[in-house]
Amino acid sequence: MNILRFSWRDFRNLPGGELLPCPGVNVMRGRNAQGKTNLLEGMWLFTGERSFRGAKDADLVRRGAQRAEIGLRFFGGGREQEAKIRVENGRKSAELNGVAKRSCSALIGEFRAAVFSPEHLSLLSGGPAGRRNFLDAAICQIRPAYAAAVAEYGRCLAERNALLKDIPAHAELLDTVEVWDLRLARAGKKISSFRRRYVEKFAGLAADFYGGMCGGSETLELRYEENAPDLAKALRESLKSDLALGYTSAGPHRDDLAAKIGGLDARAFGSQGQKRSAVIAMKLAEAQLLGEAAGEPPVVFLDDVLSELDARRRDYLLNGIGGFQVFITCCGGEADSLAENGALFTVDLGQAAQAPHPRPGV
Ligand SMILES: Nc1ncnc2c1ncn2[C@@H]1O[C@H](COP(=O)(O)OP(=O)(O)OP(=O)(O)O)[C@@H](O)[C@H]1O
Ligand SMILES: [Mg+2]
């Protein structure tokens, strides 16, 4: 899957223009606050997902303008396609190949992409909830049945938690816990089995990408940590304490994805560059699995990845990934080792223009 043309009018700080990217690595270079991330965000919106910046729709319209319009011509599903998104009165609407869609989320699955933005560093530095959400979202993208399993688990968990709170005042309800324990254990088993199978492949791919970035000098180990491998037993054993707590303490809602770099816990011991590399490797592994499931590789957006990385790691991201169309933003000369089949664009005051290749003579 790749983008052939991205165009915009009054989107964020971008008054109007177009971008004709190459099928390989596209570097968007410019000073701070010129519109580089805005360009990535605009293209990302065609995935049908929310902005990776968590922005309100109204914020997407250029200040002072009435509406924003963005267009994407892309190759996907074996043919050239054209999508349009318009933002007006605080709402988005979408069109695909000339047909109006009910909402932007109807574009999900039509144009696929993976994104790394600096906020994603919280994936390693933050708590386990972020890692669980990452896993769940990644699995949902490739296994639609997983969303139903997550919803069922959430419902059983909410029921059991409500029961735990009611029992102290209604002792007769104690007998009904067993029913919910059974259902919760069954739903939980599904969740952990989906996650375990995903991490089995995902961990190996992320380790490969990480190894590529650091030239094999360090290892990244990702492991799915199950809080209660035998959930039925754990629920039985923790009932007393759960009643005192008023919530369920065991189950996949407490699982984690542990990351070790060079044998040490990445969260506690990882350097800035190591953590950044590990999160990028995780995002690339996610993209690889998404591509395998969909039958064509997604587009990869890497916002601000080159800072904090040494020359070898930068070079790998610029020239070593292969198989994906990639968009990378940077501020200065960090992309000077871009291979000759890559393209450089400068972004200045909301205008994007193709620039001469950074390596003279290429
Ligand atoms: N709706 C809007 N209307 C006008 N300007 C906006 C709007 N939304 C964001 N901007 C402006 O867009 C500018 C560029 O933002 P962007 O995040 O794309 O910069 P960037 O080139 O990625 O910079 P950096 O290198 O610092 O990440 C910001 O100064 C911001 O104030
Ligand atoms: Mg930016």
C-alpha cells in the first residue's frame, strides 16, 4: 500500500498544496512548528482512526478558515483509490472513490498505516495499561473476533465488580459469584490466548527490527506477562480479598508486556535512545504483522524518530527497513544519509516542496 498524492486546503497550519511522495522513504525536513507533524496527521486520518495527537476535529481546521479538506490518492487493494476528508462545523465527513461514507471510521481497513509519534514513548516509560491497550488495538486490527472477546471480558468484569460491591450489603448474592467467575474465566482465557499468540510473533519481529537498528549489538526481549495463567483458580483464591477491595484483582486486565534490553528491564534501565529504538521496533513489528494479515504492507509514519538516535540507528530507519513506504520527519541534517531512491521534502511556513536529494550528486 502506498500514497501517490496527498493534498490539503486549510488543514491545520497548511493553507493549500500537495505532496507527491516516492514509494520508498520520504523525509519531511523543516524547522520546528512548520507543519511536518500536521502533514503526517493529515495522511494518518485516512486510516479512519482518531488523530494520533488525540485532537478535536475542530482543531484540524486552519484558524480563520471555515472548513478543512484533505485528499489522498493511494494504491491499495490492487488498485488506485481516492479518498477525501472534509472537516466542517467540528465534524469530519469522508468520501471514498466518489462515494460518500457514513463517517470517517468507514475508511478503516481501506487505507492502512502504522505511526510512531514521540507520545508513543509512554508505551515503555508508562504503566502497563498503555501496553495492554497497544496490544489490544494491534490484535483488533488483524483479528476482528478479538474486539468481541475484549467486549465480553469487559462486561463480565464489570458485572463481577458490581457484585463484589453489592455483596457486603446483600450476603445472599454471594452464591451468584461462581457463575460470573466461570464466565469471566472463560472470557479471560480467550483474551490471553489471543495476546499470547500475537506476542509470540510480534516479539521475534520487534527483536529483529531492534537488532537491525543497533547492528546486533544489543537484544530486545518482549514477553507477555500473564497475571493469572489459571484464572478460574486465581478468582477462587482471591475472592475474599476481592470482596474487601471491591474489585477483581486477577485477570488479563492486569497483564503486562515486559521489555528487556540487553537483559535489563527497559523501563527502569533503558537509555533514551534504547527506549526510543525499542518503541520504534515495536511499531515496525506491528506494521509487519498488519501487512501480513492484510496481504499488503501498511504505510509507516515516523514522527521525530531521528533525534536521540546515533548514526547507525538513523541509517537503518532511513535505508534499512525496506518493504514499506515510509514518511520520516526531522529538523536538520539527521537524514543526510538517505539512499538515492528516497525523496526529501522541505516544510516551511505550512508549505511543502520537494527538495534536491540531501547527498550531492545523487
Ligand atoms: N488549526 C490550526 N490553525 C493554524 N495553525 C495551527 C492549527 N493547528 C496547529 N497549528 C500550528 O501548526 C504549527 C506546526 O505544527 P507541527 O506540529 O506540524 O510542527 P512541526 O513542523 O512538526 O514542528 P516540530 O519540529 O516542532 O515537531 C504549530 O505552530 C501550530 O500552532
Ligand atoms: Mg512535529
